[in-house]
Amino acid sequence: MTRKRIGAAARCNIRLYLVNPTNPLVSCVTAKGNRWNRYRIWKPLSLMVLARLTPPEWEVTILDENLRRPDYASLPRPDLVGITAFTSQAPRAYELAAHFRRLGVPVVMGGIHASMCPDEVLAHVDSVVTKEAETIWPRVLQDVRDGRLQRRYDGGHIPVSDFAPARQDLLPEGYAFGTIQTTRGCPLNCSFCSVTTFNGAQYRQRPVDDVVREFQSIPEKRVLVVDDNLVGTRPEHIVRAKELFRALAKVKLGKEWIAQATINFADDDELMSLARDAGCRGVFIGFETPTAEGLRELGKKFNLRMDRDFRASVRRIQRHRILVMGSFIIGLDVDDVGIGERIAETAKQYGVDSLNALYLTPLPGTRLWEQMSNEDRITLKAFPGDWRYYTLTFPVARYQRLSSDAVIKEMIDCNRIFYSMPGVIRRVWSCVWERRLPLINLVANLSTRNNSRVECRSYADFRRYIRASSPEPRALVSANRTQVRTAASASLDA
């Protein structure tokens, strides 16, 4: 599509909208209408970084639909729109792209879904940016000004010297958490994860001084460190993490932050002590499954090392007054009836402060996607519309030992058992006794409990949709329908 050249004399400022679309099916990421969900959203960091890299002649506005949906009709017409999207946001991203293209505005889309499905995305936008956009973004903007926007740009994997700090001044108040990234890339390459494909297997670490300066610029008191693994897996990674924590503690930020890490975080008392002094108040750890067979299936061999006592590891972290959020996956080939209860009991046995249970979901760009595609086990594949269900909170695939109804029942059972009110009270009281941020833990438990109840109500519509789209054998459906209704009712009453 030929675009008109944007001349500098035509307007002093060229208007750019950077948009983070929402997914209306995801109850836990829409702040409006639920006071708890304010604590479950965070700033769109990638758009804030691109805003930093945008030349001053561009007037930049970031629109985050997860905070609130703008009235687009009332906004001034932009000269360019950039959209980022996870896979589950793709349908909404395409709606937005269609709206602006009807106005004659060129639309560029990037992010992980655009990187994994560029041909699909190009059917809906004018240009796609794959991989990491930082090094290519100035060229995209110049091409727009010159009227020669290309159909595709490949950002590749940028060196740490090119990491740019995010602009913190372009978003309104209303976020409970700021965001920052200190590393990129993951060498673990789990079968269900696309991080290695998107960011590469090389573990890249930003210079410590740059991280400290950006931390200081974040206005929010609480910060989410979005690294896929903050402390890494090798001895030299741990050395750098300690250096970072010392530097953050030295400047006395007065901030509290949460990060993702592997279980080896628990192996070094000095590391945990320095993290606490630097402001760490919680770590999100992927335990994934209660079984060694499940870990081997997922390619998460790192969790199998050293014949680890997970309960002892969790307690070591908690003794440093750091919360532990545990993630598990339901729907593995080795999972059978009762896996939901088993995960809930395992999470309680480990002593985690909160539990995040997700369905095994084949996302584009993962080995799991390739495997399930080859085995014709992806049940929701009327794309792009069906992408809205790829939130990890709906069963979109055909599972080896569990029907669609059965795996939903396992998820309901898991949340009902772990997030029973007596269980919530026990965990919060433990945090009070051990001085481990009881208020934050209360918010985390109650918000997850609330959203699991909302999801129970959404399952009826989802089951009707999936049966109409790709009906399972009648025997599997009828065998579990009554059990699912009973489990959902029990969850809502708990």
C-alpha cells in the first residue's frame, strides 16, 4: 500500500499512538470494575521503551486498554499507530488496526504474536515488526515519514548496550505496579514457552548502573521485574545478580519489587539476603507439575537437578521474608483424573503463598505447538478469532487423558481446594506471624479467588463454543458434564 509522505513542514509534531489492546475474556487484567484487579495489571513496558526511542518531532501517546478503553472516535487522528499484542490479544489488535486503517492511518504491529505469526498479522496491518524492535524502530518511523513503509522489519536480538530505558511520563496514574526489565533470553527452552524463540537462548544482562537509574525513574512504589529469570542459572549469572542487588540497596530506592526466578534462587542465602535488602518482596517460581515425569515431558529438566526438596527451598526463601508464588500446569500427557487436587495439595505441601494454575496451552512458536499441531490435538483453531481463548485460562487443546470437561473440572477443583477461605486465612496469618507482607498476600489470594469464581461462570459459554467448534466424542462429554456443574457450584459456594 502506498502511503503519502509526511513532510516536516506539514505539522510541527507528527502524532503517534502506541496501543496495548485488551482481551475482554480475561477477567483478571481489566482494572475497571474490580478493585482487586488493579494489582494484577502492569504498565506496557515495550511501548514505553519504543516511546523513548521515538524522535522528538513525534507526539507520542500510549493507550493501554487494560487500564481503561479509550473513546477512539473522540481522539485526534494520528499519523501512525503501533500495536503490540500477546497471542490472546490478537483479535482485538486486528479490530483496532481495521478501525485506524479505515481512517487511512498506517498501522504497524509488533510483539510476540507478530513475531510468531507474521503472515497472519500482515493480512490485518500495513507492516509487521518481528523479534526485538529497538534497533529497527527509528528506521520504521523514518520510512513512514518518507512514505515508503516496508511490509516487514526484523528487529533481531539486540545487544545489551542498546537497551533503552522506558519513558515513565506517558501513562496516567492508576497502576499499582511499575515495570522494568534487567535481562533478556532464557537458556532453558521449555516445550511450552516461546521466550527462547522470541528473545533467544543467550542470557543478556543490562549494565547494573543503567538498571539502577531506570529503577529510580519509576514513580510507582511497587515494581514488577518482567525478566523471565532475574537471577539466571549459571554461577556468573548469580554473581551479576548480587552486584545488581547491592547497587539497588546502596541507593535506597524505597521500592518493593516482585520478580520471576527459577528454584535455584533458594540455594544461596547471600543472594536472597541481598535481594531482600534491595527491595525484593516476592518471587514467582514455575514448579509446573508435581511429578518428575511431567517435568521431563515439559523439558523443565532444571527442576529435576539435585533431587531437590521443594518444601525446604520455599521455606528458605520465606525465611528472608520474601513471598513465593507458585505456578503449575494442568493438562500434561501424564495428568489423569485427580491432578487438580494433587496440584493444590502439592502447593500447600510446598507452602507457597499463592498458586497460579494454568492449562497446558500450545502457543505459536513453541515446541508444544509443533507437537500438538502434528498430532491434530489443537481443538480451537478458527483463527484469528479463536486466539482470544489462548489466555492459558481456557483448555484449547485435546488432552491425552482428560476430556475438555474433565480438565475444566480439575482446574475448578484445584482452585477450590487451594483458595478455600480457611486456606486463605492460614496463609495470610502465616505472613503476619513471619512479617512477610500480609496485605500483599491477602490481595493476591483474594483477587485470584475472585477471578477463579468469575472463570467458573465463563466455562458454560466456553463449553458451548468448543462443542460447536470441535465436538469431542459424546461419551467423553456426557461422562463429565454433571461433574463439572457440581464442581463449579461447589467453587462458587466455597
